[in-house]
Amino acid sequence: MKRWWVLLGLSVVLLALTGCAGARQESWPGQLAVGDVLYIADLDHVRALDAETGVQFWEWAPDSRANVTTTGFYAAPAYDAERKLLLVATLHGRKVTALQLTDNPQAAPGVAWVYPTDNGNAVPIIGPLLQAVGILPEAEGAKGQYVAGGALSEDLFVIGNGDGNVYALSLEDGALVWSYATKERIWTTPLIVEDSVYVASMDHVLYALNLADGALKWQFEAQAALGGSPVLANGGLWIGDFSNRVYRLNPATGEALWTFEEGVDWFWATGTPGDGWIAFTDVQGNIFTFDTRNPALLWKQRIEEEIFRGQGVVSADGSRLYVPGYKSGVIHVLETATGSVLPQIAVSEGVGRLPGDLGSDAERIYVMPIMAAAHVQALDAENGKLLWQYPLPE
């Protein structure tokens, strides 16, 4: 009899969840530019857009019943050029799917493989909840949310999950090759360098794992949680934490070679590297730029009443740094040599917010606002002029 009361309670929860789904994009969106195609993962679909015009080539969702309650995307896609696979991971659905692309960018993809092959969702939406109370057996695969995208080697796709595990999947068939358990959630994309995988976890630790089998090489404990991925620049691993510190580590041993301890607040975003420098932003609108050859602070700039959470990009000539403003919904532009503030770039008429990373190719900057009508915009990389937006204006 008790189980029927549990089912009734679950039904009430489901009604509440489905009633919260809105029309505006409110997820933490991901993007990836490959040649002439921009792949985006947003509220409920993966889409391929013409990078020059913004015209949609195709869209894909895990199944016809997919919605933000059961799926949704935060993680950026990854692309395996050798096999023409687009790797996508759902936030709530706990699945990694390899979409099989073709030479024709306008052709809708097929599904090459899914991990896990059966995640227990035989009963849509209710399945995972029934597993949680013991009515259905627990599914194989990840138990948490995929917040950040994965990294590719020649044979593996490596991705972290909110259950605290790192999963290495075979690119051939999606089989689990190895996994490694940290002590907290992983909200970052792993960094693969040669035979090593570097993974930042919310448990304050940066892990160096062997790419082939996931064995631990070393670990470095920061002062606080790690919300951004490590960056390799001039022979050092650079990463900021949720205290006020930025570290430069020896990638072979994990030894701290240099530590900046004069930050102001959380360094949430992954550092943005340039030619001989790297910029870190915090959640109080501060931008710190460091020399990566001879570690030292080059300059600091403050944007009043701003919050930075996403990674920036650098102009093709290296002279300008573009940083997404979460609170203001604008892109801030700074001179990389001096930190001088240049005219900002307004997106979505200034009504949205920018929590995710910026994207860029040789010609365009790609930005994905949330809580705005436009899901993605392409800006001229030289002058910030709007080139197109998706959905296209009526």
C-alpha cells in the first residue's frame, strides 16, 4: 500500500515539473563551430546551423517525447572528425549519444551509439523516479547530470558527470572503457594532453589520470571547489578556484609552481589564453590577466555590477579580449595589452543573460543568450556587428 502513496506523490511532482517548462531558453547552452557549420545544444534540441547565415540545417532530440524536464542540454557538443561523430550529452536524461554525420551538412544525422544502451527509462519521466525509490532496478551509466562537455582523444570520449565520476567511452561503439570516481560533482570539461587526462572537480581537487586506463597519476588540492577547466599554457596548467586563487601547476607532477592569492571572489570560468598570457574572470566583474611565461599579474580591470561565468575569446589578431557578461547580457571588450575597456557589444537587445562560453572562428563570434528571444547570435569578430541570429526574425 505504501508504494501506491509513493506513486501518487511522484505524480504530483511530475505535474509540477511539467508546468514549469517555458518557451524561452533558460538552460546553460553549448556550441561548437566546425568548418561552415555551427552545432548548438540548447533547451531541448541539438541543431546544426549554417555558420554564415544562421539557417537551420537540421534538429535532433533524444526522442519525440523529449522535453526540458527529462532531457535538456547544458553540455557543449564535441566532434570526432575521423568518424564524423557529433557527441552530445543530456542534462537530465543521463545519456551520451553519438550522432552519425555525413559529408552533406544539411542531412539529418543518424544515431551511431548511445551510452548506456538501456538507462532504465523504459517508462518516460517516471522511470528514473521509480528507480530512486527502489521500484525499478537502478540503471547502468551515469547517475547525475551532464553539465559540461567532454574531450576527445583518438579512441576515447572522456566526460565528467554530476555523480562525481569521469567516464571514458569508446568512440567505436560507446562501450565504457574505464571510469574514475572523485568525491564531488564534476561541472567541467576534461583536458586531454598526450597520455594524460586532467579533470577538475567540485571536491577541490584537480586529478591527473592515465588516458589508457583511468589510473591516478597525481592529484592537487586547491583551496576551494573547481568550477572551470584547466588550461595548458607555456608548459603550465592554469586553473582558478572558488576562493580567490589562480594556480600554475607542473603538468607532470601536479606541483604548484606559482599561486596568485590576491583575487577578489570565485574564479568560475575557464581561463582564456592568448599569446603569452591568460585571463581569468570572477563573479564580481574582475578580470585578471597573467604572464604565462614568467608568471605575474599583467593587469587587472573591473566592470562594475557585473558577473562573469563564461569563458571569453580572443580576436584573430590577438588585440582584443571578448568576455560574456552574465548579469548585463552584453559582451565586454578589452585591449589585451593594457586592459583598457573598449565599447561593449549588446546582444539580444540587452534583455538576456550570458552564462555560457563564447565561441569563435576566424570570422565570427558566437554567443548564446538565455531568457531572450534569440537562442544564438553571430557577431562580426572585428567590429561586433550582428550578422545573424537564430531563430531568424519573423
